[in-house]
Amino acid sequence: MKGFKTNKSYRKRLRVTKTGKVLGRKSGQDHFNAKESRKKQLNQKRPRVFGIKNKDLSRYLPHN
């Protein structure tokens, strides 16, 4: 697709792996975590597969 610019907010939050998987952090994990166990807090920071369609991916991150 020609003419699309990279969406900077998507670029900051998502990472495309060498095999083409899109990884991103789970939302809503920045505060209210005092009651969570440390294991659960650290596990929430790990990147996970971000569900995005290829059409949307090429729209927001065209240069990957």
C-alpha cells in the first residue's frame, strides 16, 4: 500500500518479530498491582501475541 505513514503510537507499543508475530504488552497493568503476587506482576510485563489482522498491521505499520 502506498502513501501510508507508520502510526507512531503503534510503533512504540508493538514489536514485529523476525517470523512476523506481533508482540505487545497486556493493557491495564500500570497501577493497582499492590495486591498481586510478585510472580504475577512480572508475568504481566512479558510481551504476548497481539491480535491484529494483517490488513490493519499493514495500515498502521507499513514499513515492517
